[in-house]
Amino acid sequence: MNAQPITTRRLLPLIRQGKTINRAWMELQLQTAQAQGLTLDLGSGESSYFGALARDQDARLVRVDVDPGARPHVVADLEQSLPFAPASANCVLLLNVLEHVYHHELLLREIGRVLRPGGHLVMFSPFLIAVHTARRGAAGAFTDDYFRYSSSCLRRLVTDEAGFAGPVDIRPCAFGPFSASLNLALAGLRGGIVKAAAAACALQLDRLLTRRQLGRAGASRSEWAIGYYVDAVK
């Protein structure tokens, strides 16, 4: 599916629900993805973004998480080999997870192993975001925070480590320095209306700054990426 421009008009209703800019942007990007056959949602926790994807009739979801308290379909540690047969999955979701996996090269190789030829990896990885850790469930499963990945790093990981030979579409969530800075603070703000108003101001300031920069001869534009959305074909 073709990606639609992510406009302020589309972002603000989601931010008003209490989401950060990057989370709202990610959810809109997921509407461009399509699930077919077996879809593995790795590190899904108690929920899944499977419902946000366009789905074929044969699409079916398997949630995978290390915490039994999240009631996943399969309990598995993403730091180890995945408990699935080679070429058994059509789609893998890896959303806001890669930064929490220390042995990320192993995970990406495992994703490449379990995906069928032509299968999709749909991934979102935050970039400019506060260090975030959590202890979840009665068993106290701890989620640490290890890495940040640029677009060029993600492309090399997907192609070199996971062995993807098809198209690799990487989209930056990048508006400018004002929205990037605000996104760090939005998680601590209360009230969806306050968040939406602040985001609207930041996004407008970024638009004005971009116009000014592009209007100057020889000016270059920095990529203030909050995160990256990846849709890669095996």
C-alpha cells in the first residue's frame, strides 16, 4: 500500500488521546502495511497493533512475549532463538522492541530465518527518545533499554544480518527540532488537549523553520528523527 502524507490534521486526534508524536505517527504508518497468513508480533506485551494493519482473510496473529503475565500465545525470550520453524511466517511485527534487545543481530537473523521468501518485516524503532525501562508482570520481567539506530544502521541490519534481499522501505518520523524536543516531554504531560495544543505549535514552528532553511541558497536540512518505520521484504 502507498504511504500517505502524515499531516498535523491526522496526527492531532491521536495525540489528543494521550499519545506522543512518534506513537501517533507510527500508528498512522501501520495503516499502510498488510498482513497475510501467519503474523508474529514479537515483544507485543498485552496488546498488539495487528488490528491496525490491512489483513487478508487468512491472516492470523501469534503474540510472542517473554512475560507470561502478558498472556501471549507463545512465551519466548527474544535474546534467544525463536521457537518457530524456518520459513513458517508471512509477516513479523517488531514495534518499539529492537532497542530493548541486546543481542539484536541474533534476533534479526532469527526473523530472517522464520520469514518465508516475500514475507514482510514491519518494524518501528525510536531514535530521539528518553531512556525507558520497565518491570512488568507478577514475575517481574525487566525490560532494559540498550540502543538507538539511524536509518543507515537499520538498513544494514536488515540486509546484512537478516539477509533481506527485497525492497527495504525506511521512513523517518522527522518534522524538525521543535517537535523532536517536545516529543521527549509529551510522556510527562497530563491531558490530551494540552498535548495536542503543544504538538500543534511545535509542528507549525517546524514548518516555518523548514521553509526558511530551504529558502536559503546552499542550506542543508538536518533530520531530527524521532523514530524510523521499516517495511522490509525478505
